[in-house]
Amino acid sequence: MAVEIIYLIDDTTLKQLSTLQQNIDPKVLNNSIRRAQEIFIQPLLGTVLYKKILQLVKDNQIDNVGNEKYATLYYDYIVVTLSEYATALCQQDILIRTTNSNIGALTTNQQASVTMKDLQQLIDRLMAYAANYADALSKFLQENYNDYPELNENNRIDTMSPLISPIAAQSNIFFRRRIKYRNGWDNDCCN
């Protein structure tokens, strides 16, 4: 049985929104997109809204009349947030490849190799950018909480609630999201 994977963005969109080169294997990028949307986007939206957006994208209905609020959320917030997270996640996969005989770094005659420290600094910087976009997405959902009834429908054990609270959305108080960072908890990743 084949598993169907719905991607919120494709590798071409990811390359357009980042500094990733055209010759990068789409398989590497698609894996990073899948991981980023499952690990970072789903918790921001909650499972029910996440699945609603996935279905609209799969069915090419995101731009249909009546779906304007979902299109705004998707194009203005999800796409850019997802592209930043996916760009950060793919960096190690681009540099380090696993084959049937070993795990090793790719080499080239055109560029100098980076150290793992350099690579980690790049990933940290990209994750900070992504967290900034994620904060904007969370604030948008908070300000438009009543437009997305799916935010209140995450009541099953197998669903994830969004990282915003209904109380905060109704009171116009923004509780800054704490993100797990490599060296502990960071309340303000971008300053």
C-alpha cells in the first residue's frame, strides 16, 4: 500500500523562495518539505485546520470562491513559513548523503567545504528566520481566530491543538510562543 503525501509547496516553489540552487535533488527537498510541514506547520495550525489546508491544496480548491480566508492564510503565511523551515531542514541533507555503503559529505571542485560549525550556524540563522514567520502566522490566526472554526475542532486524542489559545485570541493578548532551540528554550529567537 502506497502512502499518499500531500505537499503544501513543491520543490520549485521552495527554490524560488530561497537561495537553493536549481540542481538540488527534488527528493531531498521534498523530504524536507514534508518534515517541515508536519513538525512545524501542523502545530501552528492545529490538526484540523492543517488537514483542511492540505485538502484544499490537493484538490486545487484553495483559490476557489468561498475559500478566500484559507487562501490568505496559505499564500501570505503558510508558504513563506514552510519554505523557511524546509530550507533550514534540508541543509544537512544537501551536504551529507547516505548511500548503501557509507554516510559522507559531498565534495565539489567549485566550492570550499564548510565545517559542521559553519553549517550549524547557517541552520540556526535559517531557523530564526522561520520562527519569525511562524510568529507572524500565529499572530494572524490570533487576530482572525473566529474566521477559522477548525481551530476549535481539535478535541480528539489524535489531533494537535494550535499553538494559540482561544483565550488569547479573544482578549487580544499575545502570549509569545517559546520555541525549543538547540541550547535550551529561547523566548525571543530573532533579537
